[in-house]
Amino acid sequence: MYGGNKIATNGTVLENATTELWALNMSIPFSVDSPSWKKLNEFEYYQSELHSANIGGAEFKEMFIFSGRTSQHPPPQNSMRKFDLTSETWGIPNFLLTRRFGHLAVISFNEPKIYFFGEGVDEKNNTKILNDLVIYDSILNKYTNFIKNNSLAPILRHTATLLSDGKMYVLGGAFA
């Protein structure tokens, strides 16, 4: 779990766009009353909320944090961060796709590709909703604008799943 806002139980925002990274080992039993969360290395120069996080890379041992909304001015030009799950170290891939927030990202478990769809782009606080589909190859560090303008209306804050047969199902969200 990376970034986001820290919220008090009464709904008050305690901290905007934190840089904290937390892990919970779901493969071992734990008490639901006191789960054993582990705080990992923070990436102190990239606060983000409404971003995506996906596993990819060689043998699926890297986590890719993409874009999101940030309070940094100006925001970093490169909006992709990579966390090596083995060494627990951060890196910055050379990836210059347009900054987005409220988008979805799903991973293909057949190959290390991440699919980004339906984004909001904050161009100096004028939000623009897109409906393109971008495929990112996390081994080759390359992206393809697979569908630039499709028949599905622009959407944000939705969810999706990618099945093993290649079908992507998009659920919910807000239309532009």
C-alpha cells in the first residue's frame, strides 16, 4: 500500500499525499485485530494520491507506482516510480506518459504488461477526462497507445479486472 491521504476516524485529513509504503504478508496467519503491517522504505520525493500500483518486471518482483495527483509544484515530469520487492529499493524508470489520476491499471498475469485506462489529467486545475488505453511493458520499459479514442465514454474513478482469456471488464466510475 503506497501513498494516499492520511485520514482520521472522524474524516479529517491529517496529511495530504503521503510517501509511506506499507506491506502486509497475506501468506502467513495474522490476527485481524492487530495485523503485522511492515513500513518499508519511503520515496520521499514523490507524494501521490489517486495513483495506481501494479506488480510487474522480471518474475513479477517489482511494483510500479504510476502517476496520481500530487501537491508538488511543479509535479515531477516522470510520473512512474518502481519499487524492487526483493531489495526494497526505489528507482525511476525512463517513462514519460502524461500524468494521470483516478485511472485504472490492471496487470496481465500471462506477461508483465500493465494496462492503463480512463484517466483524469489535471492541466493547471482544469481536469480533462480521457478514454485512451495504454499498454506498458514493464520488462522493456515501453508503452503503446493501444486505443487513442474509443467508443467508451471518458471515465475516471472506476475499477477493472483483466481475465486470463484477455477480456477486460470495466466497472463503475464517473463519466465526463
